[in-house]
Amino acid sequence: MFDTVVIVGVGLIGGSLALGLKKHQLAQRVIGISRTPDTLIQAQQRGVIDVGATRLEAETAAAADLIFLATPLGAFPAVFRQLAHLPLKQSCIITDGGSAKQFVIDAVQQAFGTVPPNLVPAHPIAGKELSGVAAAEADLYVDHRVIITPTEMTDKQMCARVADMWRALGACVETMSPQFHDEVFAATSHLPHLLAYLLVDLLNEHPELGDVFQYTAGGFRDFTRIASSDPTMWRDIALYNHAAIAKWLKNYRAELDKVIQAVEAQDEQQLFHLFAGAKAARDQHIVRKQKT
């Protein structure tokens, strides 16, 4: 499918894409870019990349058929500014794995002065609580969604090639607008991660509980598993999808206020209605779909 793929940010997301491309023979050569030499050494030792470099040079950019950005979001603007001054082929596709799509598109526009047709914004909805190239795996994207959020300028054929690439890795590809993406994932992904971080931080800051974590059971571990995710990545997501995330945090705060009132009032009817309604919704939309 591609001769040369350049992956900027060889961690869990970028490394797993590289391994998947290699497993399915979709790339002749994978070049990894990382500011950390140890990461490049580890990536080469694991067979994730063929060649590694600490910066994206003109020669590498000129050879690329596809460039995939998998750094934390905060690094995207600098990478785009660099790409804007490198000799890319007209056929070279620029795509990414960022979680805040409008921010990605705005960063491209600021760097290039326009949104180029070879930009195919995307977001693979897959990951683990572990991060780094050591956690990368070739089948990470199997049966997971990849959201593509093309702009009005995005070349349709390039968009189709990116979609075909993800499908070849076993992913389920969907398309939506950048704005709708940011709203949906603020509610369903970003909010739960922030709540998990907050709960762990809350209990960690109360010495009157002692070593409270020794008493945690399966429910706590399941709920807070995602609080072991990469803090740099989640800091950037909170910063660059801030409007939608703040909206859903406020909505959650309103729900908390309701349940606090119900608990304090010992309102068994309201509490049962809340729990039963939530259970029914989860059973319908998540549990039953997992069984089919």
C-alpha cells in the first residue's frame, strides 16, 4: 500500500500502527521519529521501525508516502510548522492519531496558511493503560473504531486510502465532522479519564484514610484503570479540547449535585430510579451489543 511510512512519535499508538503495517505487509519501510534516542533503539530492537531519527529531515520527508503524527497533541503545532517547510511529495498523505480534531486542523492551518488537501485527520479509538513503544502491538486496532474527520479540503482519494489502511489492520472506520467528534469523545472518553484521575487523586490526598488503596477491590480497579494512562497525553487532551470537556464536566457536576441531594435525603425512590435507568441504558447499548 505504501513504500515509505514516517511515524512521528513512536509510542503505543504510533508503534502499534507500525507493527500492524509490517504484519500485513502494507509498508515497505517504516521510519520512526522520536526525540528520545532510547525509544528509537528499543523500537528498532523490537522490529517496530526500520530506521530511526531524532528529527524529521528533508530527505526523509521527501521520501514519505504517508506521515502519521502520534506525539502528544502539544507537539503537533511544531511538527506541522516543520512539515510546512519540508519538500513533501504531492501524493504524500499527512494523517494523525490525535484526540482533539479541531485543534489539529487549526494547527495545520496556522502552519501551512491553509488546510492542505493531503491532510486526513483521524483518531484511532484504541489504547491501553500502558504507554510507550514497549506496549505497542500489531493487533491493537483489531475490532476497534477509527474515526476519520475530513475537512472540506480533504482529497477524497487520500481519505479513502487512509480508511483502507485502517480497515486492513482490522479496524472499523467511521467518518464524522471534527466538531461532532470533539463533542462525542469529550463525553464518552475524555470525561471518564478525567474522573478516574480525580478519584485516585482525591483518595491519595486524604491521609486520614491511611493506605486506602490496600482495601480497593475489583470495582475500584476497573473504574480507575485508565488513570494509569500517559499523563502528558491527557494533559494535552484537556487543554486542546477544553471547551467540550468543561461542558461535560459541568453536566457531570449537575448530576453529582442531584445524587448528593438524594443520598442526604435518603430518597430511595429517586436513587433506585437513577440506578435502574443507568443499568438499563448500559445493558441495552453496551452489554447486549458485546454479546451479539
